[in-house]
Amino acid sequence: MLSSALKRVPPMRDPSDPPAIEMAGMNKWYGNFHVLKNINLTVHRGEKLVICGPSGSGKSTMIRCINRLEEHQQGQIVVEGVELSNDLKQIDVIRSDIGMVFQHFNLFPHLTILENLTLAPIWVRRMRRGQAEQTAMHYLERVKIPDQAHTYPGQLSGGQQQRVAIARALCMSPKIILFDEPTSALDPEMVKEVLDTMVALAEDGMTMLCVTHEMGFARQVADRVVFMDQGEIVEMNTPSEFFSHPRHQRSKLFLAQILN
Amino acid sequence: MLSDARTRSIIIQCALVAVAAAFAALLVSTTFANLRARGIPIGFDFLTMPSRIVISEAILTYKSRDPYYWAIATGLANTVFISAVVIVFSSALGLVVGITRLSSNPLAAGTCRVWVEVARNSPPIVLLIFLYSLWWKVLPPVGEALNPLPGVYASMRGFVVPAVSMDVATPGLLVIALALALAAAGWAAARRRWLPPLTAPAILAVGIAGLWLADAKFFVDWPTFTGSNFKGGKDLTPELSTILIGLIIYTTGFVAEIVRGGVLSVGRGQWDAGHSLGLPRGKILRLIIIPQMLRVIVPPLNSQYINVVKNSTLAIAVGYPDFLAVMNTIISKSSHSIEGVFIILGVYLALNLSLSSAANWYNRRIAIVER
Ligand SMILES: Nc1ncnc2c1ncn2[C@@H]1O[C@H](COP(=O)(O)OP(=O)(O)OP(=O)(O)O)[C@@H](O)[C@H]1O
Ligand SMILES: [Mg+2]
């Protein structure tokens, strides 16, 4: 158990500041299957959210809607003041401002680590190669693997690959980062190095949404924990409240299952 | 010692080679003895004799006074030309058609699907005969030739297109520049698995600079219509056009399927990663998907290329003198059938083995590094 000394003061907020993400009455179906049901969620700039819930509850689908890797059918999603629509140009612009880290890393296996990091800055941000490489090396140092710049993803361990994936997202200077179970494909001894990188990122004030079952991480960095079940947001609370006094039967059941 | 796996395998292989060689030697010596007994001449001396056969059209310059070996070379050049043109065009078209089949636009995807199904399910010879019969049904006589593009005419007698020729003042310099450009390409390919954006323009620049330094002049000979015929330009006869267009349509169908399989073989996660970085679809294809699918599609693509070489023998159906057709004429004219068959087998074997080794080399080049 982490001590209560880690309790953070919530970030100061100007009420006129638009939220980073706003979902209102959002619904999504896969054919007849109602995956996301009336999602209402506002995420403020600099806020860190941990999303948890049983398998198949729609956590991945929800965060993939935020950068439109999935389309929603009803309701509104507004990211940094821009409503997500079918305008392809605009979607690419919004996506370039949202970093995403995947469960299975999804590095580009045919490119070196450095090329993985510079690809989008060069082709999307139109950055010069030299400058993109400088930025890439900066972030590789931050995730503590600058010496692997010229190797290929297949030559790295899982933990190293996931840290490269985080650095790749950071190279685009995103305003928001989405994590989809970033540690659940890793061997246990590599989980900590990735979580440490994420904690450091959180301390820098990045807006983060993280699907994870690492409850220690949730206690340490989350401002709010969102609990989902069967496509609904069942409960949303500060980590200490959520873990000590879960309000719903389903949350209690879930916590009992993952904490034993 | 015989229990050592490697030694044993070497001994077995040597034994097999020895048996095969002995069998071949027996076959050859018996054949030769029999032929000699019957008074049939055998040997390759005839190759230097004047052939007196007619080759209706050729990429090289050929006259019927030329010796047999030049007739063979002329047929070979025709086959290599057909194969090369078909391979280049059907690769490019197959890439486009294969990718378009996966597009979300139903009309575009459907059109490409029809192409693939027609090409894959019709015997190529039927396609060729059908196309050949179209020349007289669809295209107008020479007097009313269509002019779809400036300098391009189409009529019953085939296409007439502008001819490009080059005159080089100092060929040495050009050779040096081309060698430099090739070396640069080789160096880039050896250093990087995937050519960085600026490599291709740089190589092109070296080539163009070489052309300029060598004072090369290009001449374009535009065809002109004289009322009853064309002057200048280059003729593409109905026969050559049919075999080229037919085989391109046919092969594109197969290449497109291979490309589609290749694109699908790259996991969805790669698209997700590309999209999440803000890369548009076209750039994801070009920078992420195509480079990864190449290593999957090169082996099946190579067998399609080999099929192109083999299918080029269907030229005989429309009367275009490809290598096989020329060899047939040579055999019946010279009655050196054994030698002729050996030459035919040797040439197709050599062509296809070179294609395979080029593909293998390329596949090793682009293999993905793993631990
Ligand atoms: N492309 C799809 N087509 C149809 N159904 C889908 C598709 N993707 C996901 N689903 C379904 O939607 C539901 C939610 O899936 P999702 O991946 O969002 O769950 P999750 O909460 O992330 O689960 P996990 O913890 O297993 O990753 C699941 O029941 C899944 O089977
Ligand atoms: Mg998931």
C-alpha cells in the first residue's frame, strides 16, 4: 500500500479553460451489439485518468474513439475544442496531437528505433531530419535507451519496446496520451520500468488516459479512476475513495477479483 | 564416422550426383550413337550458317541472310522484351488494383474485383484470341485512325507511337555517370533497408547530370499521317500489342491478389500506430505497409514472373515471333531438333533461374532483423 503522503493537490484550473476531452451522450454499436452506452466524460488538461473494468467492458473501444481509431455513432466527442467528425484532414490533425501507446507496442519492425521515432515528425510535422533526430534522441534519453537508437525493434526486450513506443508518441509533442493496457503484454520483471516512465510523464503534467489494471499505478498518479462494465461508466471517483469505498456492487466484485 | 550426420549427408549427396551423371551420360551417348548410325548430323556447327528464315517483327535488327545464332538471339530478344514489359506493367498495375480492392469505395473495389476474377478464371490463350479478334471489330481502318493521345494513333494495323532515340557525343562519360548512379543506388540499398525519401531523386540527378555532361541529345520522332499511312514513329503491330496487353491484363489479376494478401498480412496494429501518429492512409501504405509486405510477396511474385516468361510462349497464338516460335521455325528448317530442344530448355531454364536468384537476393536484402 502506498502511503497517504502521496495524496496530490488537484491541478489548479481556470474555469474558462476548455477541457482536453469532452464526451457527451456518446454511443457506439458494432452491428447490433451496443458496445458503448451513453458515455459522458470530461477530462481536463493535465488530468490523469485510469480506466479499469472487466474484459470486454469497452475500455479499449472508448479510448480508441478519442482519436477516432473507432467511429462513434451517436453523441459528441470534442477534443481540444474540435468536434470529431468525418473530415479526414481534420482527423489527421487531431490524431497528431494525441499520442497512443498500445498493448502490443506496434513499433514499425522494418525501421530502426530512431526511424520509428522520426517517421511522423518528418512526414506529418514536416520537421527537418536533423532536428527530428535530435528530438528523438532527447526522448530516447528520457526513456533511458539512447544506446539502442540504431537497432531494430525485434532486437529489444518487451519493456524496451514499450518505452520506445512511449518515446515515439512523445516525439509528436502530443497534448494528450492514451495508454491501452501498456504493461499487460510484458513479462513481470519489465512492468516496473514502463510504469516508472509513465509516472515520470505524469509528473510533467501530461494529460493522460490509461487503461490498466495496475492499481499501484492508479493510486500513485491518477486524479480519477473510471470503472466501466458492459459498455457503461459505472463509477468515477478519486483513487482513494474508489479503492476504499466502492459504491457499486459491480465495482466491489471487480476489486475483489483483481486485488486478491 | 558414418554416424556423423553431416558426413553422412555429404556422402549420400555425392552418390546421388554420381548416379544422375552416369545416367545422363548413358542417355546422351546412346542418343548420339543412334543418330550417327542413322546418318543424322548432330552438333552446333549449323548455328553460324545463314538461316534464310523470316522473322516477321523483331526488337533487334534481323535479316534473313543472318546466321542461325542471330535468329535465335532475335527470338530471345523478343521474348525478353515481352516478359520485361509485362512484368513491369503488371507489377505496377497489380499494386494499384490489389490495394484498391481493399478500398472502402464499393465502386472502385468492385471494379478491381471484376478484373481479378476475369483474369484469374480465364485461360490466357482465350484472353489473347479474344483480344486479337477485337482489332478488326473495334478499331477503324488506317484512314480513320483514332488519335487518343497526341502522337498516338490506333487503327486495325496496330498502334503508332512517337519513337525516342538518343545521340551521345561522348558515350564514355555517360557510361561513367550511369555506373556512378548504379553504385549510389547499390550503396543506398546496402546501407538502408528502405530507401530514404531523398535517395531516388539523388540517383536521378546523377543520371541526368551524366546525360548533360556527355552531351546526349534526344530525338523524338513524331508519327505523321500522310492520308493513307503513317510516316515516322514506332509501329506496335496488333500481334505485339495483343500479347503485351493480354498478358498484362492476365498477370495483373494474379499480382493484385498477391498484393492484397500482402497488405492483409501486415497486422491491424501497424495501421493503428500509423493513424495514431496522424499519418494519412496513403503515407501509411507507402512508408509502413508496403515495405513490410514486400518480404511476404516477393516469393509468390517471383513465381508469377516465371509464369510470365512461360506464358510469353502463347505469342504463337497470335503469330508473334517469340523465342519458341523462332526456334520452331529453326528446327523445321535445319532439322537439328535435338540441339534445338536443348537450346530451348537451356534458355527458359536460364531466364527463370536468373529471375529466382534476383528475387532471392532481394528477399535477403529486405529481411526484417530479429533477435
Ligand atoms: N471490431 C469489432 N467488431 C465487433 N465487436 C467488437 C469489435 N471490437 C471489439 N468488439 C467487442 O466489443 C466489446 C468491447 O471490446 P473492448 O476491446 O473495448 O473491451 P476491453 O474492455 O478493452 O476488454 P479487454 O480488457 O479484454 O481489452 C467486446 O465484447 C468485444 O468483443
Ligand atoms: Mg482492451
